[in-house]
Amino acid sequence: MRPTMPIMSWETGRYRDRAGREHRVRIRQAAKDVWEILDIAGTSMIVIDRLEGPEENQATASAVAADWITQQRRHAAWSDQDARTA
């Protein structure tokens, strides 16, 4: 029997959606050469992306997570601006 690799995860950032709910974005190394980017709000969690293969690494996963946070912050800001001008 092969030893299993412990799942490691760490938080890379946070953002608030347009409703004001806080989201935590985490990276999880699910297995060797497998990285998942997670968006967690309260008790709900979605897998934003799953990177697989020997060419994938922590730096790539961190870049995907940072891009997600930036996109979500912009979306929340645009939604707030649209609500004020409506």
C-alpha cells in the first residue's frame, strides 16, 4: 500500500461579494501535481479551478487565485456602481 500525501491548503486572500458576504479563497494541493483553487463563503464551497499535471505548481495556482479575487472584487464594485446609478 502506497502512503497517501496529506492534503495541504492555505488561504490566499478574501473578498466581499455585492451582497457583502465574505469569501475566502484557498489553494489546496489535493495530490502530487494536483492543485485546486477554492472559493469558500460561510458553509458553501466551490472549486474555481483544478490544475493537474507535472507542469502545474504552487505559483500557477497562486496566480489563478489572485486573478479570481481581482475579478470578483471588480464584479462587486461594478455591481455596486450599477445599483447606485439605476
